[in-house]
Amino acid sequence: DMASTTAGKQRIPKVAKVKNKAPAEVQITAEQLLREAKERELELLPPPPKQKITDEEELNDYKLRKRKGFEDNIRKNRTVISNWIKYAQWEESLKEIQRARSIYERALDVDHRNVTLWLKYAEMEMKNRQVNHSRNIWDRAITILPRVNQFWYKYSYMEEMLGNIAGCRQVFERWMEWEPEEQAWHSYINFELRYKEVDKARTIYERYILILAHRVNWIKYARFEDKHGYIAHGRKVFERAVEFFGEEHIDENLFVAFAKFEEKQKEFERVRVIYKYALDRIPKQQAQELFKNYTVFEKKFGDRRGIEDVIVSKRRFQYEEEVKANPHNYDAWFDYLRLVESDADADTVREVYERAIANVPPIQEKRHWRRYIYLWINYALYEELEVKVRLPFSFYYPHEGFFTFAKIWLLYGQFEIRQKNLPNARRALGTAIGKCPKNKLFKGYIELELQLREFDRCRKLYEKYLEFSPENCTTWIKFAELETILGDTDRARAIFELAIGQPRLDMPEVLWKSYIDFEIEQEEYENTRGLYKRLLQRTQHVKVWISYAQFELSVDSGERIQRCRQVYEEANRSLRSCEEKEERLMLLESWKDYEQEFGTFANKDRVRKLLPEKVKKRRKLTAEDGSDAGWEEYYDYIFPEDAANQPNLKLLAMAKMWKKQQQQEEEIYKESSFPRGKKCYPSCPHFY
């Protein structure tokens, strides 16, 4: 049993065990296998042998095999239309038209919406001159698929080639009922024009422009009329188009075409009217081409005035768009007004001014009104200078916000003076000072009275001005200068005394200088010295001391040199306690220059010994957060006069002496003839 069982079983071969499972060094990819297979042409099959059919039986056998193959392919997948078409074309090649027709009909039962199938079917019938069959197929095709334009084109072309003009027209009419795209209408129109049927083409255009109501189609219709010599009809078409689209759907290309049409007819005035009509109604950003063509037209046929009108109208258009976008853009209004003032009449300019000033700033803050008031200023100047109109006071102050602008009051005062009405000018400026006293108002009013030589009024105005602004040093100085010019030095001196006695001044140094210059001019040198001493009690500034010294030097007297030196001595003693060492150095430099010119050798040497030593030092920096920010180098000055600096000066002198000795030893060493690499100094025993 064991033997039979063993013998009855099928023996399974042993699988070889893979000992090394590591990947091979060179990996073979699928792409490489395919490329090698293609190179070796492993999958190429040799072409079948050519078969020559010699008798009818072989032919029938060949047809049977081919038809069986086609039918098998169709049976496998009925929806693959290419199999049906190949089958029908094969039958057509054998002149089996009836069989081919049957195949096409069977295919249409499978997919009657396949465009290629209808085209191949109809082309087969036309190729074999089956006209009625072709008409039948085209008729069925356009009935089932009326939106396939290719059917209509081929159907109409076939009828036209057959000379059936009425039939072709009937096809086009059926097509137009579906309201196709533009090219279909143009094909119909071109068909009629080929047979000189202009009236019929015009009728088609009339339907076309209403169904496809686009500006381009109206332009094409007008050009059609122009091309065939119907100028009046073409103009009528353009006029109807402008009326048809109206101002809501206006377009620049329509007007450009209309203008070029009239330009071709030499109707230049009509062209200008068309361009101006369009420019008045089309927004600026949509009229670039219109402006361009209008400019070219005026350059060709217009005069200089016409070209300027084009440019001005273009700029006006731009400004209109800007002010429409932002009515409170006063800069745009200014540009617009400059343009119309240079070109338009007074009524137009006044209208633009009225539109501009109607845009009152929405916020009652002065900064928003600064540009707005210039509209009124320009308006007033235009009315006065160009139109010669006498403006009332209320014209200058239409809003309460204007009362705070000094410029308006001053301009109104100047206007009244130009009108030779001085009382009104004074009244206006006095009202201005009462309502809004300002520096500019006081200065303007005082300047006016000075020009009129009304000095008493000037004094009163200066008094009011100083009551309003007592800290204004310039006003005090101007007031004193006025009294000086008038020869009243006592009043001028009293004004200066009042001025320097004010508790707060904006530029006290300028005031004191003016007072000192005034006394020097009056040759009151004792008063000048008194002023310098009073000033030095308030400030110990080095420039005051230097100015004092130069004053003493400038006084023509025998003691001037000694007095000047005494000022320098006193200044030096006074500035010893000054923390600003640069100021003290500045004084000593000035004193040194003075002694160089007027002093003896001893004086020069004395000042030279007072000059400080310039020393470079380092100090530690600390950041804002308290952290260490490194070190900084700076220069400090050590003055010999200061007792605390005596040890430092002695140390500096010793350091300088040591450095000088080192330099001398280096020079001696360089001049010695010792061999290279050995050093020997004067202190060495081998030196001599």
C-alpha cells in the first residue's frame, strides 16, 4: 500500500533556496526591458502576404470574410462609430452604394447625434451624384441638429453648386429662423451679393442688426451702404444706430466710424459736430480712441484754433472726471479753473467757480479750509481783474470759518485801497484785529500805515500788537526802529527798556543785540557798557564776553587796548567755574588772537600758558536699560590755572619728556653701524 500510495502521488519539484537575498548592484527597470524589446523588434509581426483575387469565387469569399470581420467588430461594440464608418467606406469602395447606405442608416439608429456620421453619409451620396438622397440627408440632419453650422454651410454650398439659387436661398432662410451667429448672416449676405441682389442683402442686414444688436453690426451695415454708393442710406444707418443705443449704451467706436464716414464724404463740419457730441457724453476713460481720432482729424483738416479746442476739450474732460470722483479735490479745481480762464468766456468761468466753491469742507477744522479759501481768493481776483466787478464785503466772508484767516482780511483791505476807499480798508482791518488778532494781520496793517506815512496810527498799532504779543522781540525791535527813524531816541530807548524787562521773550539775544547796536549807533558808550554788564548778570555766555571785548576795542580812545584786556581777564576769571570747557577754550583763542595783534611778548606768553592741554580719554557707556554699552573715546581739556589739574599737568609733562627721549634714542640707534640683529642703546656699556 505504501508503495502504491507513493507511486500514485505526483511528485512536486523542490524549489531552490535563495541564499543571497541582498539586492543586485545593477537594477533592471521596466523601462529598460521595454526599450530592449523594442530595439530587438520582438513584438513586431510580419505583414500578411498580398492576396491576388483572380476569379469571382475568390472575390465573394474575400467579401464574406471582410463583412464577417466588420459585423463581428460592430457586434462587439455598437457605439464605436468609427467601425461603422470604415465598414460603409469599404462597401462604398466596392461600389456597393446600397449596402453602404444601409450601414449608414443602421449607424444612425445607434447614434443619430454624431456629426461626423451625417457628414460622411452626405458626402458619400454627393460623391456618387445622388442629389435627391443628399438633399434628404441634409434635410434630416438640419432638422435633428439645427445648431450644427457645418450642415447648413455644406447644404447651401451644394445647392449653389447645383445652380439651385432658389433652393439655396430657402436653405438660408430656414437657417436664419434659428438666429445663428454673425458669420452665418454674412454668408447669406455674401450669397445675395454674388448674384447682385443688393436689395435682398439690405433686407437681410435690417433683420441682422435687430437680432444681433451690436455696434459692430450697425457699422458693417453702414459700410455696406457706403461701399455700394448709397451714401444717404449709410448716413441714415449711423443716425439710427446713435438713436438706437442712446446715451446709456453709448460707444466711442460707433462715433469714430460715423466721423470717418463723414470725413470720407468731405463733410468736415459734420465730423466736428459728431466728435463734440460724443465727447460731451462719453466718460473720459472710455474716450481715448475718440480723442486720438479727433486730434488727427483736426491736424489734417483743421486750423490752429481747432487743434487747441481739441486739446482743451480733452483736458476739460479729464478735470471733469477728477472733480466728479472727488469734489473736495481742490487742486483739481484749481487746474480746471486755470484752463477755463485761459480759454472760455466769463459765464463759463463763473459757472465753474460756483461749482467749485459749492464744495464746502465737511469738517470745521482750519487745516481742511486752507485750500478752500484760495478758491474764493482766485474767484474775487478774477471778478476784479477780468470782469471789473466791484465785490461786496460779504463776498469775501461767505462762511464763519473765513474770519480766522488773516490772508482774507489783508486781501480785502488791499482791494479797498485799489478801489481808493481807504476808510473801508481801515475799517475792515480794524474789525479783523478785533475778531482774530494775529501777527500777520498786525504786520500787514502796520505796513499799510507806514506806506501811507501815518506814524501816529503805526504807534497805536504797535501798542496794540505788543499788548497782544508782548514776548515778540521782533515787534519791539521794529517799534524801536520806527522811533529811531523818526528821531525820538528817548522813546526808542524807553521801548528797549520795556522790552528787556519782559518776563518772557522768544528771542532775547536778538533784542539785547539790537539795544546794544542802538546805543553804539547813538555813540552812548557808557550806556553800552552798562548794557553789557546788565546782560552779563543774566548770562555768562562766551559770545557775550567776546562781543564786549570787541566793543571796547572798537571804541576810539587811548584806553581801548587796556579796557579790552581787562574784559578778557574778567571773562577768564568768570568762566573758570564754567562746565563747558569748549566755551572757555573759545575765549582763550579769541584772547590769544587779540594779544598776537596788540600785546607784548610777555602778554602773549601769559595767554599761551593759559591754553589747555587736549587729552584723549575713555568713558564707560550705559544703555537705557542699564546694561553695559561699551566704551567711548572723547577729548578733554586740562587748564593750567586750575589747582586740581596741577598733578595731571606734571604727569603729562613727564610723559612728553619720556616720549621725546625715546624718539631721540631710536634715531641714534638707526644711525649706528652695529650689525643687523643686535641692539645697543646709549645706556649700554658697549655703546661707546
